[in-house]
Amino acid sequence: MDSPQDLPAGHAVFYAREQSVGIIYETYTFVDGPAARPGVSLLLADGRNLGGFSAQEADRFLQPLGDTGLHYTLDFIRTG
């Protein structure tokens, strides 16, 4: 993928290097700053968390497949 793309959380992508489908579970701007296009974090179908891709890496390595309707949330369990 060479053209700029915005991949929101919940979208499926194809990652050719692993020959696998994954889901974007978060977007972030803290690496390149709030004015930059967001980077993304990827969870593959086999459960592996590949971590983050900058916007430029996502453009190069991730092929968008569309919205899955799934959304990631992190719930904290507090004890004591």
C-alpha cells in the first residue's frame, strides 16, 4: 500500500508479511504528535498483538478490508 490511508479502530486489514487478517484496535498520535496522521495498533486473527505501525508503515504494509463493527475496550478490574 503506498497511498495515504486513515485506518480507524474496528477496521480489518490484511498484513501481507504474515499472510494474515487483523483488526485495528487503537489509533494514536503520541509518537509523531497530534498534527500527524495517526498510527495504529494491530491484533492479528490468531491473537498476536503486533503493536504499533506509524501512519507511513500502515500505508506501506496494511491493506484495508473494511469496518468490522467491532470495538476494543480496556476494562480495569480493581480489587481491595
